[in-house]
Amino acid sequence: MRQCLEVEKVDRKQAGEAASLPLISIITPCYNSEQYIAKTIESVLAQTYTNWEMLITDDCSTDRSLEIVQSFAKEDKRIKIIRHEQNCGTAKARNTAIEASQGEYLAFLDSDDLWLPQKLEKQLSFMQKESCDFCFARYEHIDEKGNPLGKTAKIIKKLTYKQMMLHCFTGCLTVMYKQDLNNKIYSPDLRNCNDYALFLKVLKHKKNAMGYNENLAKYRIVKNSLSRNKMNKLPSFIEMMTKHEKQNILSAYFLLFTNQFIKVVWKYEKKGAS
């Protein structure tokens, strides 16, 4: 009986400690991801930091994605499902999750990507230590089967809005930032580049955006995906820069060039490189 009481006291203490930690809302849009979504959720369940909610917006999937997510949600109440009645696209799916979020922090994880187990713990600790309100980290590329491709994204230590205009230095799957629950920021409704457009909006309000120089995630390269088609991205990029960032057309094309140039000459390092 005494042992049972001692265990109960420990459990209550741990529950109290978890409740005192900041809540992190994980934003995950999902559409026809039955092949990968289970692994994505499992990478969140494996986090050493436990005070999170995972908001998965099913964008009217036609495969078993919703069924798979529901099976996880039944086992863990931190996983919450929001279902669109019709397909609206990634931007609106993210926005739906952001609208429902209750966390002091937002973190982003697409339905085919993975986090390493200490992702949230390490990133939050870094942000608190550095008084950082926007953070991103290194990540590696994997193939459709999860095998490493020997390619890792670099980061810069400090990031400003102007730098972000020149190139999208952030991998969506590693971004985490503090949000104002009374003044949430939403993504423009773009077919492509909507995560880039969202983070540009956020950086206008952040004083201390920093890169964390450690690999915390795995970015899955899926053939024939919407995000892999460069020609599909072009109209969205130009619309983002002209309509939402108020650049003239010449500036928009210049920024398109700088984004591609930095990606080619700097953004990634290959395995074995010094």
C-alpha cells in the first residue's frame, strides 16, 4: 500500500511538472499520406519533451490517412484531428490547425517528414537560453523509404526578414516560434511557397530569430510531389513577392534568382564534407 502511494505521488509530481512547461502546438497538414503519416506521428510520440498537442488537418484525403490518424488519436489525446469537408490545399490546412492551436509555441511538421526524439526538448531549451522567439535547425534528406541521402541543410546563426527575402533559410519541419494567442498569424493562400510566405509574415514581428546548429529532423524526398516541381512553384513565388511582400516584378524575379543561387551554391552540405 505504501509503495502504491509513493508511485501515485511521483505520478502527480510528473504531471505537475509537465503542466508547468510551455505547451507546443504541432501543425501538420495531411492529404493522402497513408504511406508516411504513421511514421510521422510516431516521431512525435517519441519526443522526450511531452507537453505538446499535435493538430492534424486532414484535407479530405481519399486514402486511409484519416483512419490511420484516428487510430493514433484514440490512444493519445494529445493528437487532435480536424477534417476539411473539401480539399482546400496545404495553406488552408495549416491555417485551420493554427486557428485551433492553444500552444505558446508553434512547431511545424508535414505528414511525410520526421523529427529526431530530442527535437522539441533541445529547440525549446535553446530558445529559452538565447531569449529567441523564432528558431530553425539543420535537417537531413531521406528517400521515400527513409534511407539517408547524405545531404544536410546548413543554417545561419541569425535571421532577419531581409535575409529571408533573399532566400528561404528555414526548413518548415524545423521551424518553431512563439505565438500570440490573441493575434495569430496565418499563411497566404498560395498553392506553393505558402510556408515561406507564412514565415516571412512571422519574421516581421520577431526580434530574435536564430538557427540551431544541430540536425533535428529528416526531410523526405518524394518523387512527383507538388513541392518538388520547380515550374509549379514559379507563379506562387512571384505572387508571394508582388502581392504579399509588395515587391515590383523586377525585384520579384531578382529575389527568385537569389533564392535559387543560394540554394545551389550554399544551402546543403554532403556527407563527408568538412
